[in-house]
Amino acid sequence: MNKFSRIFPFALLINILWLQSCDWKRISGLGDNPSDSVDAPSYCTVEFVDSINSLEATAYQDIKADFPADNDSSEVAQSVLTWLCQEIRQRCVADFNDEPIDSTFKVSGEKELFGEDVVTTYGRKGLQKMEEEVRQLAEDGYAGGYSNNLTIALEEQQNEYLTFTLEHDVYLGGAHGSQYHEGKSFRRQDGKIFSWEMFHKSKTDELRALLKNGLIAFFNQYEENVITTDSALYEHLILIDDPDTPENELSYGLPLPTTQPWITREGIAFIYQEYEITAYAYGRPFIVLPFSAIKDCLTEEGLTFIPAE
């Protein structure tokens, strides 16, 4: 049973459309002291929820995102807006195809999309595309459905950066759905996205060692027998031992995540996606390396994001 069926068990012939009005908010992320507040621009939370039913098959769409104000012309706001449009275009259908649903941010070639326009336009386009597949499922006698849930949230605004998180939850039938999670950090000064370039390339081995310790702590949350050695850790990992892919060879060491790292108040966050290095049952190993542990691996630009003590 999909998410929609659990919530609306009698909704075989019902379509729901909900567009949430803007909820303007400021997020400082600097603690409870008013003197620590950031001069933070407002962001608007908008949401599109709708469904399409064909016989007993259903396509369910829920897209929710935080947008900068339409009149915010700052470089960081424009960088955030471009990223939001790209992600929503790419993820507005229930799959993980890297191709966006179309190649333009325009409506009829006349105006740029902002906030509600982006969410409603691509929410509907994605739902229409899913309807084609759902209709075929219904004709084949399948009474299940597709579910596409995308949430992009502004987590914190610091003096130096903004950080967003993205959660994409897809169900295409079968035993379980699939989830994808990432963060994205933008420099307040100019909107530049920061990820791997925060690290010295010469410090890759040190970074791998820190991530390895983080993974040991992650798996020890689930294991009765505490992991203390590399060999015990590797028993929980699924790594490729292939001479043609030396970056993933067991003899080379732990692969870095394919997902770019992002900045939090606690440190730099890393995530391995489903099946990337371990079984689905362990989910997505998530590690936050404290600034105190990772600062020697950071470039001068990377060090600028460490909060002042």
C-alpha cells in the first residue's frame, strides 16, 4: 500500500490539489542569544500536493521547497534559485533519472519562474508524466501506484553561508521505496556552492581515515559486537574490488561518498546513499565530522566556515 492509499483509503476517484501560501521565515542558526542574530533574508515555503487516479492505480505528488523572495536580487539568492529549479525539474517524477523533465525555466518563453510558479509548474508536469505510466499499470491490472515526495528545506543561515537539505522519497511498487538525501551549502558573499573544494587534495588519506572512524561509530549504533578494526568494518561494507576502478579497490581504501559534503554548525556532513557502500537495511550512513577534527584537512576558504569560538 502506498503513502496515498494509507492516508486516503477511499480516494480512488478523488484528486487533491493543495498549494500552500507562502510562509515567510528567518533562520539564523546562531543560538538563542539575540545579539548573535544574522541579517537573514526571508525565504518562502511553498508546497504542491496532488494525485491522479486511473482505475485502481494512483500517482501521488508532493513537492515542498523553501524559496528566496522574488525581489531578492543578491548573488546568493540567484544561485539558490537556479539550484532549486534544477533539482525540482529533475526530481518531479517518481524515478532517479538524471535528465530534467524539460530544458527551460520559462513559462511559455515569457517569464522566469519563481517560488510558487516553479513548484506548481513542475509538480503538474511531473504528475502528468507519471500518469502515463500509471495508466499503463492500470491497464495491466496493477492496483498499486507511484509516489513522489520531494522536500527542500533551508536548514540554517550563518553569516558566512546558507545550508539547504534535500530529501527525495520515491515509491514505484515492490517491497520498499527509495530515498535520497543531500545538503547544499552556499557562500553568502557570492552564492558559490562549497563541497569537495573545501579540502586539500593532499589530505585525502587523512579524510578517509576520519570517515572510516565515523562509519565505525555509525555501525556501532546497530551492532552488539562493537567494531574496533578495519577488517570488522569491511564485513559491513560492499566495496568493489576491481583493478579498473582503483578508487574503489579494497586495497586502496574506503571510497569517498559520491554525494558532495555540506556545512553544518557542528561540522562537515557526509552521506553515503542507499547501496553505495552497504546493504539497504543499514540505510544511508551519515557522518558529521567536527571542525576540530577536520580543520587540518580544510583549505583557507574551507576554514572561513568554522564558527568563531
